[in-house]
Amino acid sequence: MPDLTTYRRTDRPTEGFHSALLPDHADRPVRLFLPSDYQPKYAYPLVVLFHPDGGDEDAAARLVPQLSRRNYIAACPRGPVALGCGPTGRPGFAWGDDPRADDYLLATVAHARREFHVHTERIYLIGLGEGAAAAYRLGLAMADQVAGVVALNGRLPKPSGRPLFRLSAVRNLRVFIGHGSNNPVIPVAAARQATRLLNTVGADVRFQAYSATHRIHSDMLRDVNRWIMDAVSDLDGGPPQGP
């Protein structure tokens, strides 16, 4: 990611969940998660979670503690497409193929960096269900600016009028694909196909199937945490790993 802002905050913010409204995206709030025992002098990995269709930023944020309470700063943005109220009466949203999502992602990262100490070379995009298409599209388009892309129970986006990625940028990009073998919404064959395609263009892909359906299983989040922290630990040891 470009170095859009400089971390200047010297106090110790409250751990847990925070809400934010971005100046140019006031209709799309972001939920942020600050890890326990937050150390202001340590540059944390940032994980950006893209919720599935019908969800919102809170739906993604609820999964962050299952990923890790200690290892990451997390940002959970809201999709731009309003779907109306779901069965619970809560409004739902989707990502669609809105090119303005690029600016929204950059603004989300810039806000997180302005408030907390984020390592700009350790930004991971995590797509949940249909949100995986958004994580793929943005991550592959900005492959030289992110540390990795995670797709859980999702699929590659359908081809549009613009290229999905540049071959030179995608080569060696780290990708984790986790999928429920009994997923009735997006079959596991779609995940295997994405794995083959990304391997063909030189990405560093790990594929894992789970005895699960279309819901995000805790084992997926456990493996994603290990996958990210293995890379961080290889570089500098990282913060203490834990649940």
C-alpha cells in the first residue's frame, strides 16, 4: 500500500472495537478492532475483512476475535450495494463491481494508519463468502501493495471490462483459499479452479478444504491466523502469538 499517512498517535487507545466514518464515504462506516495488549511502538499487520452478501461491517467484525485477539489490527468496511433488510430486519449490503471500492479501501487503510501503528507492508485482504470476490479483485489489482489475499468460501470475480491483474504483480503473491467441501452456495470446485488459475500465473497459493458448508468455520480462521503469522514471524518474530 502507498504510504498515505504517518502514524503520529502517542497515547494508548482503548482495546477492542471502534467505529469510524471516513470523510469522503460518510454513508459507509468502518468497524475497527484493536488487539489486546496493544503496543503502540509495534507496527502491526492490518487485516481488512470483506463481509458476505447480506452482511455488513459488524458481521465481519464479529469474526475478528476468532481470527486472533492479539495479532492484528482489523478493519471491516461496508459494501456499497444496499440490499434492503434481511430476515432479522437488519439492512444488508453487497460489494458488486464498483470501481469506487478502490478509493474506499485506500481510505480505510489510511484511517487505520492514522489512528494506529500499522505495518504498510503487512496488509492482508480477507474475503468472506461473496466478499471474497472483492478481496480478490482489489488484492490482485494491487498485488504489489498487499502482503496477501485470503478467500474463504468464495470465488474469483467474473471477468469485466478491465484486467483482473497484471501478471508481473501477481507472481509470488501469497494467497490462502479455504472452502467448505459441502458448500451448497459456492461449490468447492470453484475454489479448486481459482487455485489452479492462480498457481498457473505464479501466485503462491495454499488451498485447504474443510468439512463445512457455506458458513465460515472456526478452523478456517485458525489456519488463516497461522498462515499470516508464519510469514510475519519469518521476517521479525512478530508480537506474541495467541488466540
